[in-house]
Amino acid sequence: MSIKTYNDYHYERIDVNKLKPRFDGIISKFEYAKNVDEQNDLIREVNKIFSECSTYGSMAHLDFARDTESKETKTENEYYDMIAPSMSEFSTRFAKVVVSSKYRDELVHEWGRQYFNLLEMELKTFDPKIKEMLIEESKLKNEYTALLASAKIPFKDEIYNLTGLGPFHTDLDRDTRKSSYEARFSFFEENSEKLDSLYDQLVKLRHRMALELGYKNYIPLGYLKMSRSDYDAKAVAGYREQIVKHVVPLAGKLYQQRKDILNLEKLYFYDGINFPEGNPKPEGTPDELVAAAQKMYHELSSETGEFFDRMVNEKLLDLVNRKGKAGGGFCTSFPDYERPYIFANFNGTDHDVTVLTHEAGHAFQCYSSRKQQLVTYLWPTMESAEIHSMSMEFITWPWMERFFGDQAEKFRYMHMVNAVLFLPYGACVDHFQHWVYSNPNATPTERKERWSELEKLYLPHRDYDDLSFPKSGGVWQGQLHIYQLPFYYIDYTLAQVCAMQFWIKFDQDHDAAWQDYHRLCKAGGSKPFAELVELAGLSSPFEERTFKNVVGTIKDWFDEIDVHST
């Protein structure tokens, strides 16, 4: 049967019991290989196995996200979570013999230095003695996903999930904005004990894993699990200081500007609109937005045109919010089919366009690197991966009239404002997580107190009015990355600084910038972060001069915009 759409993909459970003797045989053959060619063939065989496992696992996770209330999808998702530690065990056993190969130099030449970087980090993150803890971690993360997806919030005589409430957060009416946040936070208040318990269990579980593997706490283990080979927690701490120094003051000016534009005596957290007439909203149905995106990507380049045609024609998009669907947006992939998949929750706000272009950036990178020789090279490490997505948001700026009509300039202004304001928030999330895992026995109350303290450093302009839940330091509990992906969030900010550089480059020379961007996409995960940044012709976010140049250019752009006439 020819493969036409995602629904045509073959799915089956990987029998982990059958894989064990197969890996035993591969490892034995590798150890006794008579030449490097034999070892290269065995690496290809293992790569094929992991490509298949990744494909089926991605399908199981995606189908669960599409319908969290289905017993079948839940069962399959849990199965792949359950076998993940066993797959890690197979992988680390193979990694051990590869890194100790007597033909190592020849293997590095064939597969690249990054392959060995990744293998060596993998060896430091897994031991069979933590298998059961990893299974428990997956269960707790799934509980969090299901809990947030289960939200049924009464508001204005209707029932909404968390995503469905989104449009009311940017309503023209201030009382509606406030009451919609009150409704949102009522869900978190009602589930406060459960949320505290889930996070407490996750933190303590991760701490125990770190101790079992010989680490002082989870921080070094978390960095290794994020595959960070060219920077450490000290470098990240210095980077956060640059955000406080260069970005927080600019954020303060932007908040002041918003207060003036809205003619408010005081700006509160729920004042998330940028203009008195409201934030620009995309024009058209979800299908019409996709059609506009399809035209846009054909005009951007032949490569993006071909890519997006396949995404549409092969039904590799699930964009509309609905009951039982997991929140948020993401991009996944199926290596055996050489295809990515975009998952989102449109809700009629400007975020629909942002999430579509963001995830399309991920998907285009994955599509561009689909011929990489290793499945581990299909995606870069997370901070590198977010460069493609966040840059695509800026690269598509010239086409925003397609989505917002005469409100396009307002969207561009708002998008840049949000990009700047995001940096301190992302740094706050990261600093908070470093504190949490340095203090694993802190109580839920102490965690919330620490979050409130860090808000004063990174987000001093936030004022929650009388919204009790965020005022008590609990707003972070709606940030799924904190529960599910420790230390991930700073990656968005590192990538944002890179994306802002691409914004500058595209304004200066569109064709040259596209070549840099496309070259970065094709490289996939074949290099670590610093080398990919260099490959793209960008400056490292860890250098202060980068912040000075980027923030300076953005300030100049804001100075040239007459906000009141946009």
C-alpha cells in the first residue's frame, strides 16, 4: 500500500524482549569485529532499529496527545514510556563498545565527532539501577499532562479547557480579561495539592536518580540529559546576568509604553493587549490560515514550498483545539517515513500564526535533515533546535499581511515586544529550576516563595493585582516544561537571541540570510550548539557583545516605530 497520509502509516508495538537477544548479538559481533567496515555495518543496523523504535514511539505519543481520553492511546503511550528505560539500556550497552573501539579514529571520521559526544554523554545518564525510577518519572509526567488536559472550566455560561480560555485573556474588556484569568487560576487553585505533590515527587525522584549515578544533585545530570557538551551551568548563570543587565531595562520601557498606549494608570498581569482596540487577530478559518501559509512558503523558497505541500497533502498537521486534546504545540517526527508532524491548538488569537510558523520551523529543519546518516542527527540538541523555529517566526514577517491584513504592522510590533519580554521570563524559569534542584527537599511553599523572589529580579514590572494564585508564587505550575523537561526552557531564550540575529540578517540581505538558515537546517544535529551557531554565521548568545548588538538594534527599531499610528 502506498503511503499517502499519516493515517496510512504502519504502527506496531516494539517487542522489547525480542530486541534483547538481537542487541546481545550485535554487541558481541562489534567487540570481535575484524575491521572497521564490520563495525560501521553494525552501527547502521543499530541505527535502523532505533529509527523504527522512534517512529512507533512518536506515533504512540502523538496519538495520545491527540486524544488523551482514549484508553487505547493512553495504553500505547504508557507502553512506550515503560520500555524507554530498556531501550536506554540497550543503547548505553552499545555506546560502551563503540566509544572503546580500537577503530575509534576511523569511526569518528565516518560518523562525526558529535556522534561520540552524544554517546559519551549518554553513558553518563543511564544505569540499569535507575530503570524503575525512569518508568515512574514517565508516569508522573503523563499524570501532569492528563491533569491539565482534563480542565473543564465554567466561564460565561460555557465550559472551556485551558487553551479555549486563551482568547478571553486578550479581550478588549478589562473585566473580561481579569475574570478569564480568575477562571484559569481557579483550576490551578482547585488542583493545587495535586500539582504540588506531582512536582514534589518529580523533583525528589530526579534527585535520587542523580545520587544513584554519582552526582551531587540533578543539575549536572539534567545538563547531560539535554546533551549540552559545550557549556555548563556557570556559563548559563552568566548568560542570565546579561539578560538582567541588557533586557530587563528594555522590558521595563516596553511595559511603560503599553501602559501609555492603553491609557491605564496601572498595568496589571491581565493587561495582555498591546492596543486599545485589542491585539490583531488572524483573518480566516484554520483552513484558510493553512492555505495562506502554503502560498507564503512557496514564495519564501522552493524548498519550503515543497516541504509545506507535503505537510498539507499528507495530513501531517493537527491544529484545531478540541475536547480531550493535550494542550500546547509541538513538532514530532517519524524517521522511517522521513516526515515531521505539527501539533497545535488554534484558538482564534495571534498565537495561531505564531505557533504555526514556529512549529513549521522545526518541521522544515527536520525535513531538511531527513537524509542525515544517523537518527540521532535528525534533530539537533534542544537549544539549537529552537533556533530554526524561533527564526522562522521572524523570517515570515514580510507575509504577515496574508494573515492579519492591515493589522500586520501591529502584529510585527507585538511579536517583537513579546520576543523581548520572553527573555527575562525564560531566564526566571531557568534560575528557578536551578534553585529547585539545588534544594530538592524544599517544601511547596518554599518553592513558591522562591519563584516570587525571582520574579522581582527578572520580572519586576509584573503586578498580579488581587489574583491570589499567581500572587502566592504559583504561576509557574502552568508551565509544562518545568514538570516535564527540566532545564529545557533556557533553550528558548538562547535560540531567541539567535533568531533576533537572523531577523537582522534577513533585513540586511534576504538571499544570503536564507542560505545561512537553510545550511543550518540541513546540518540537523550533526554538530553541537556552538558549532551550529558558527555554521549559521551567528554570534554566541553567551558573549556580552551579542546582547549589546542585538538589543541595540531592537531599541533602534522600536524608536523608529510610531506605535500610535500602526
